[in-house]
Amino acid sequence: MEKLNIKDLPEILENDINILLNAISNGEEFLDCELSELRADINQCESCHLIDGYTAKLLRDYYIKGGIENG
């Protein structure tokens, strides 16, 4: 999976995404913790207006609802 190119993401989201992608590339079988952390931080950043609703939806659709969690 490739990383989405979204400018000016909060550092916490950049870190969560990098950790998730690293876990995937290392072949880790269970990604529950990484996905939960990313989901929570997306929600928190949206509620604090660090990212807008469009960006939050884009991140959720790609990283959470995409092939990672459902596949």
C-alpha cells in the first residue's frame, strides 16, 4: 500500500500512518492496534479542527475502510 500524499497533516497522523505502513510492509498479521490508534487520532484531529472533514473522510476511507481492515 502506498501512502496518500496529503500536505500539512498533523505530525501525530503522519506518525500513525508510517507505523501502520511499516507494520504492513513487515508482514505483521494483526493490525488492530495500529488501525485503532490511527482511527482515534483522525477523529481527534478532526474534532480539534486540525484537519477538515474532507481530509478525515479521505484518510478513513483509504486507511481504515480500505483493503487493510477488510481484507
